[in-house]
Amino acid sequence: MTDTTPAPAPASTRCGLVAVIGAPNAGKSTLVNQLVGQKVAITSPKAQTTRVRLLGIAIAGNTQLMLVDTPGIFDPNRRFDRAMVSAAWEGSDGADVIALVVDAKAKLNERLTTLVEQLATRRERKILVLNKVDIAAKDKLLIQAQKLHAAGNFDEVFFVSAQTGDGVPELKAFLADAMPEGAWHFPEDQVSDASERILATEITREQLFNQLHAELPYASAVVPEKYVTRKDGSVEIHQQILVARDTQRAIVLGKGGSRIKEIGEKARTELAKVLGVDVHLYLHVKVQEGWDEDREIYETIGLGWVK
């Protein structure tokens, strides 16, 4: 007898946009990397590491999550700062879910309160993600969550550690269920919308943040110059590190060129891991006074021009 039972219909796919926002150093990039399952955004213990909007792409069952990793929102002074904050808010426009990431160790302050109040009026679905709960005082977590939840009109609250991954699977499952039905926007094996040229500059800039003293990374930029695939499959990359003064150039170079050599070696090792090929990285440092007022530089590194 022929089985006439119809085959089950394939599960419909879902796809949506999640804007990951928050104050500097809340752990947004680390969380995006954890959700994607590999490194797509640079991280550093220093605040304001992320400068431009970057899209991480994660898969959860039949759902594709497009995760917008945004610069930290803070009180901007310079044009460059205003451009980063503008990029952060633009990254949340039209999102299916806005995820506010908060450092669970940090005390409530005026900046965070203002940010929560701004979100309260947004029509998008909003969730609160308390990060770094593995190193936060447990007795204060619930009180902080209750205050923020009441002020921001959040749909859900999640307690996670982006560093260890605790709580991230539950967050990812919630985000997947919250996405609308629709076709995937990217191939299944694509994890970011950043070009390899831009990714390479970001990884070099990560080393500037990790190796140089507090102020200098914020006064520098990494600009792509050349990106060529050699016949043997390896990649040749040339980049320019911009600083504003000769004294800053000397710091980046280090005694006898030792610092720039270490920056290059570590960036090259990280790039080879991410790209899966041998990398030949060439760095040079250029003094360009007022580079952070140069519109062309903004466009090159992926920031919009602001007045």
C-alpha cells in the first residue's frame, strides 16, 4: 500500500536585525563574537575600541541573526567622537530588537540613566543584557536589573558573561525566536559584512589599543593602502598608522622600531588565524596633523561625516 502521508513542510526561515548598543567598555564586541561563534569584532580592555558599525552574522537553527556591533555611546566632544556616537544610534534604526548591554559591575550614573531614558521612547522591541555577571557583586545584580528595567520599559532581562559564554545560549535562542520570518540575507558560512581590508585594519588597531598607553590609541587611526593576494595564496597587506605629532610617531615606533615590530607581529598572527592564510603585513607610521578633521579619512575607515 502506498504511503500518501504528505512530507512535512520545511521550516520557514527567519532573519532579522539586532542592534547591540551600550556605553563604552560594556562588552558589546565580545558579546557579538560570542553570539557569532568566532571573532568578527576587535576587543580591548580600553573603552571606545569599536569605532564603526560592524555586522556580525550568527545562525541559530533556521534563523539568521544580523548583529550590529556599534561604538559605545558617550558624551562626545571632538568631531571624531560625534561621528562614533552618530554611528551607534544609526546602527539601531529599524532594528527588530535593540539589545542594551550594561556592565553589571558599573554603578548607575547619569550617562547610563540618560541612555535608558532615550531608549524608553523607542518603538523597537528592547531587551536589557547585564554583562560581566561572573565578576559582578551578586547581591546588587537584581536591584540594578529592576531599576533599569523599570526605567527603560524592556521586554526581557538577561544575565550573561560574554567572556565565558554563560547565559549567551539563552539570549541567542530568545533573539532567534524574536526575528520575523524571511529569507536569509547572507550565505550560511559568512560571519561578517566587513571586507577583509577593513577587518585587517581593525585587527592592527586592536594591537595599538592593547600595546600602547592610555591616550595614544585614541589619537591614531589605521588606514588601508594595499591588499593583494599573491600567487601562492598568501596575502600581502600594507597599512598606514596615522598620528598627529612626531612624539606620537616615536611612541608607536618604539626604541629601534621595537614597538611597531611587535604590533606588526601580533597583528599578522591574528590575521593569519582569521583569514586562514599566510599574511605579509607591512606597517608604516605617518604624522598627519588634524587627521581627525579630514573627511576622506572618515570615509576610508567607515565613519560618516558629521558637523
